[in-house]
Amino acid sequence: MESYNKKQHLDNWNDVKQITQDSSKKVYFKERDIFWLKVGENIGFEQNGKGDKFQRPVLILKRYTNDMFLGIPLSTTPREGSFFFQFSFLDDEVSTALLVQQKLFSSKRFIKKIGKIDKDDFNSLKQKLYKLIFEEDFCPSKYEGTIPKENCKDIVSNNNTNSKSLNSEDKDDE
């Protein structure tokens, strides 16, 4: 079995990316559509594409122009928690929207349309994404050093009796 070589995958993605950049085909798309996209070989914890086209299904969350949109990569791996939203759009196969991976995409990345999310599921997904971005409380006490303290609405003291809002301390940011 061939081992995974990150540098080689990045080099291969660069070849695909250059061809993709030169593409001039126009694809019509709208919110709720799901397309295979050339997502790429990414760095760190960013979601990668698979196969020789570095592809992954992506849900179109918000169309900004004919050439760019906010999208959310999908996975067939069931996942729970505030970073994920599960739904079905193909033959009752469960898809997981990787909410924390949402980003701006170019329409040059399109490969082909594969479906559409149901209106009710789409509205529920948007509500969950809003909560994740603007309302979730990711305190280091819950996630042991993995979440920056700026993301924490309330800092709880070691004896759990005093709590204060970070926002009240950050007056210099205004």
C-alpha cells in the first residue's frame, strides 16, 4: 500500500489548480444546490478533496455573484456536535455538512451538480451555522487549550464561583 505523501499531493493539486484557473466554462448555480467541486489539497485542518481531481461535494450556502459563493464541504462520515449538520439528499444516504469549514469558493471549481438540500433542512442548517458563528461559547475549560480565549463569552474562575464576560474587558477593541 502506498503511503500518503503530503508534499506530493500538494504538487499534484498545484497542477490541477492551474488547469482549473484557466477554465472559462460558466455554470449556473443557486443556493441549496450541491455540486462536486475541485476543493484541493489543503493545509492544516482544512478539508481536502479526494481523488485525482481533489473533489468533494459542497453545498452552496450563499451565492454572491456568478463567479463566487459561500459553500460548505460535505462528508459521508456521520459526525455529531455543533460543528456538523446531518441531512439526506440522495437515496436516504446521510451527508454531514462540515459547518466549521465554510468558505468562499470560485465557480471555476465546479465539476457537476449532484443534488439539492431540502428547504427545511437548509433553514435548520443556516440556524445552526448562525449559532455556531455568533452564539456558541467555546471556553478553554470545555476544550482544554484548543480554543482561543477570544472565542469564550464567559471565563469561569478555577473555583467556578466567579464569572465575567470577556467583552467587558475588551474596551480597547471598540
